[in-house]
Amino acid sequence: MSVAVRARPGAGRTRVGGRYEGPHGPALIVAVGAPAVDGKATEAVRRALAEALGVRAGAVALKLGATSRDKVFTVDGDVGAEVAALRDGAPGRAVGSGGAPGGAGGEARGGASGGVA
């Protein structure tokens, strides 16, 4: 599946969510802290997109826009509902260490943790 993305490099934190009417159609906004230098922001966007969609980083590949803020990525798998929810639903959510539910932030899932921290 192809996913149009509007990259926002140099952000204070990594966030995925929101809609941007870009040249490739409605795009998912991905803000990353990486600078727009030597492909660093594009790589950070690719990884953030993979994490937000719940797929491995290798399942996301850049198709168009290596030097543009408007990019198109291909994503292996059926992630259309996830993309639509992030793009058209609630405001963006933080991803990455220390943040997102289900991410590396260590949030407990379902039920009691069964121990004392």
C-alpha cells in the first residue's frame, strides 16, 4: 500500500498524526526531531511511520520524495485503517522511546501487572 506523508523535520518530539492536503493527495503528517540533512529526516520518518502502523521498519520503503517534505512510502501489509485513523482521526500521537502506547515507553497492556515496581 502507498502512504502519502508530509514530513516535519526538526520537531521537538516525534509525532504521527494529522492531515495535510499535499501534492500526492491527503497526507499523514509525521514530525521528527532529525534535521533535513543527508536523508536523516527521511529515515526518521520511515521508522516513525513503521512504529505508528505497527509494522517492522523493513516493511516501509520510500517510493517518492527523497529530498522533499512531501513523500510517498510503500508499506507491506494491510494498514489502510491505521493510516486513515492517524490521518483523519484524533490529533497526532507521540511515538518512540518514552512515549506512545504500545511503543518503547513500557506502558502495561491489559490487566494487572502482577507485581510491585
